[in-house]
Amino acid sequence: MAENKSAATKNYKSIFINTLSWGIVLWLFGYILGIIFYMFLPKTVLGWATMPLGIAAMLFLLLKMIKRDSFKCYFGIAVVWTIIAIVFDYIFLVKLFNSTGYYKLDVYLYYCLTFCLPLLVGWYKFIYHPGTSKKI
């Protein structure tokens, strides 16, 4: 019995580390894209330019790279990735670059999508189309 608890705890820990890692990778992807686009595009369209690529990257990860046992795991992904997005944006964009005008419609949409896309993919995999999220 103790071995099962230990294995379950270890599994939850690895899932959390995996979720955290992919969330940071996604945030860095958008951050680097924003820096690259900053050289070529007006500041007012940076979020709108990076968003389609960020959505594609997030959907790729959720559909191809991330496999979970239940819908509630996708809720956890949504929460963790949204917290990463909000906290890292504040630290590395608002504070670091003193960007007082950062929070606009594109940023709020980005936070909303960061929360909703994992839920939609989880719903698709477990409720709408069961069997698409086979455990590896």
C-alpha cells in the first residue's frame, strides 16, 4: 500500500513538472517571438502578431505531446499555464521593461486562451471524442 502511494505521488510530481516545463517553454516561445517581432513591427501589434503562432504551438503541445489520464488534468494545465503567463509577463515584461501600457485587449485574450485551450482540448479528448488521449 505504501508503495502505491509513493508511486502515485511520484507520478503526480512528474506530471506537475511536465506541466510546468511545457508552460515555461510556451511562455519563452512567445517572449522570444515578441522580441524578434519588436525589431520589425510596431509595438501596438506585437501581441496580435505572436498570438496565432502561440495558439498553434499550444494546440500542437496539447494534441500531440501531452497525454493525461483525465479531464481534470487539463484543468490543472490550464491553471498552471495561466499563472505562468500572468506572473512571467508581469516580471519579465511589465517590470523589466517598465511597460506601463502592456495590458490591452490582446493580452487579456492571450490569458483567456491560455486558460480555455487546455480545457477545450481536454473536453475534446475525454468527453467529445473519448479514446484520443491514450496513456503512454
